[in-house]
Amino acid sequence: MALVRGAAAVSDGTSQPRHVAIIMDGNGRWATERGWPRLVGHRRGAERVKQIVRACPELGVDWLTVYAFSTENWKRSTEEVLGLMKIFRRYIQYEAEGMASEGVRLRFIGGRERLDRKLQDLMAAIEARTAGNTRLNLTVAINYGGRDELLRASARLAEKIARGEIETPGQADLEACLDTAGQPDPDLVIRTSGETRVSNFLPWQAAYSEYEFTKTLWPDFTPEHLAAILDRFGLRDRRFGGA
């Protein structure tokens, strides 16, 4: 069934979010409420990602960034962390061909050095496999933390200055050193599960983003939920500091 959006969301060029970022929260809680292991919720959450990815082009979204695993998530139990890494590997392995055929370009942000070598290789392979796709740009944040990204970007910028490549660094120079270099900033950031924190997600990139916090847990977050949020976004007046 085709998704239908209200007219307000597409009334002018500024009301349509080009880039949506999502903090996918509530997988473990969703499973616990049903008396199931937390990893069941994470597997259901991965299935939900596929549905949202497929819906985005129809809803007019060109860029989607999802927060899959933060630098703080390593504090979780060994069983849950290992289970999540297995889900990531399986997702990439089994979705690579489908994404390629559907025109999705997949990229990853975050520090990769702590991830196991097999996962790193799979990430690099699917990035190369989908590099020419343009229907949807999907960015997955794994082992990502905004403060960590800024530290790594600052180190890269310092190296460029030391090599004499940059004399007087500016904002654009730092942005070029971020994990998201070359990507547009998110227009809209959504967090599911009812929490109202930004949790170290894209602090630089989301400086002027609109935020939407929904009580819906991520495994229950449907394309229809996304469409409704995009409609509400269309009613906002974004002035970026202007009168």
C-alpha cells in the first residue's frame, strides 16, 4: 500500500526533510516487556530498519542515518554485545545484494578499529558494492560517539596543519575531517522509545536540526509513523537564526 502524506509536508521546498537521522531506541525494552531475551528485540529492530529504508524514497527522503551502536554500548553485557555484532554481520551479508539492486548506497560512520576484522571487511565490501547507487543514501553509525568523532576529526585536522596543507583552519576544514564529510547535515532527528536525550549522536551535524521524540519503541516504528512525523515537520518554521 502506498504511503500518503498530508499536503502541508510538501507545500514548499523547505518543508520536505532531505536528510532524516534516527536514534533507534527501545529494542531491548520491547523484548523485555514480552518476556523475551533482549536480542530478540534487536533482531526485530533490524527487520524494522529494512522496512524504513524501503519507505524512505517513497516519502521523499534522500538521506537516512541510523544510530546502530554507540561507543557507550560496549558497557552492555558480553552476551548482548556479541549478539549485536552477529546481527550486524548477518544484516550486511544478507542485505547487500538487495540494497544494491534497490539503489541504496550504504556507508558507515564511527571508529572501526574496535570491531572484529570480519565485520570491518564486510562493511568495506558493501560500501564498495553500493558506491554508485543514488536512490537512497543510508549511513549506519556503528561504534559511533559524537565526542569521539570530534576528537578524531581534530586529530586529522591537526595533521593537515602540521603538513602545511592548511594555514588558517575554519569550519569547513573541520567538517572535511568528520566521518560524515561530503554528506548533508540532517534536517530532522527522530528518537524512539520516549527518551528525550540526544545521546552523543551527531552533535556537530545536528546543530540546526529539528527534533522529534516519540514514545513508540523502535520495533513498533512503522513507515506510517515516519510519514506522520514528516507531515508535522512540514508545519515547522525553520529560520536558522533569522527573523
